Amino acid sequence: KQWYQRRVAITAGGPHKLRESMPLIIVIRNKLKYSLTYNETKKVTMSRAIKVDGRVRTDMCFPIGFQDVISIDKTGEYFRMLFDVKGRFLIHRIKKDEAAYKLCSVKSLNTAAKGVPTLVTHDGRTIRYPDPLVKVHDTIKLDIDSGKILDFIRFEPGSQAYITGGQNCGRIGIITHREKHPGSFDIVHVKDSVGHSFATRLSNVFPIGKGKQNWISLPRGKGVRLSIAEERDRKLAQKAKEM
């Protein structure tokens, strides 16, 4: 929660907004449990053991946001920042081959000096000479080492999407259709894998795959939000198995 983050650590300036990121110290100390105190966390980061998107980060307050890849070479562990179905940050463990790329949402298309076409992603990257077919709200597959675009996902009905904001943050489903409201917010309707439909703003929708094929591994639950009664039944079933 935001009040918790503000009391524990302050996020430094970086590629993500304050309310859309988590300081690196929270990830290392509170989430991964690699340290117990502030000073221990400082020693871990200053040892240059933590990489974020392939670059060593020694600032404990560096912001970690959606889709960022955290690499720890000494332990051979890799993590991707996602959301759970309740909208909370989730440190999702991934394999080494998946840690070589990340997905970035296209926020704007511009023309730089001398007519060079560029695009700007959700994590503050500016990429020159993108594919002319890439449009705003599409998702690109970015190679972390080279910084080049490997492929892209069109924002269109039939694409699988991750919801990154609003009351449905963390849910995953197939885009069914888009309502255009000139002068207001466009609304996108999404249906999850169990048939539940919901709607959210266009800015909250992040395509992650074509059809039912995901380009990233999904956390437990596959982005399906259960009702209160369904959660209760699942917990009771788990207790029955343990007894």
C-alpha cells in the first residue's frame, strides 16, 4: 500500500511513477527477504549484485514497476514485477530465458530531430525507428541487452491483456471490444478464462499475448479473480486436505 511504502522508504526518481512503483529496498528486504535491516540492504545493493532490466542498480530507492526484470546473478534467480488479482505488487519468479526480454506498452509515437520516428514506452524508454505498424496502446517485446524490438502485439479484440490499474487491477483476459467515447475515457471490455466479463479504461489495459498464447509466464491463478464465496470454499478445501 502507498502509505506503507512512504513510511518504509521513499522512491527515487526513475522510469516509473511514484504510485506505480516500489523501491528496490522493499523488494530485497520485505519481499525476497534477502536482508533484515536498512544497512544490510545497502550492502547488498552496493555489492553490485542486483540488476534491474540488465543494468546494475546500487540505489536502494530505485523504482521497480510493472514488467521490470530483477536479476541476481550470484544466486541464478530472476524475477518479474507483476500484479496479483487484488491489485498488489507481485514478485514473480521466472526462468533465465524469459528474463532476456520484457514487454513494454507504447504510450506515444513522435518524430524527433531530422525526421527520425520514435516511440515512448510505459517505462520511459525512447526507441528510434520502430516498426511502422506499431501504434499507440500496442505492446512491444523488447530485448533487454540490445534494446531492440523483437516483436509486437496489436491492441485489438482477441488479444490477451493484463489489467494494470483500476478496480480490476491484476486480472487477465481476452479483449472482446472497445467502446469509443470522444471527449471522455474509452472503455474496453474483457472476458477472463472462466467466462467472467468486466470493463475498464483503455489506459489500464496492457496486451501480453496473441489469443490464448502468453508471451510471459503468469502467476498462480492465471489472473482469475474469485468471489468471496469461492475463496472461502478453496480455503476450506485446502484445510480438509491438510487434516
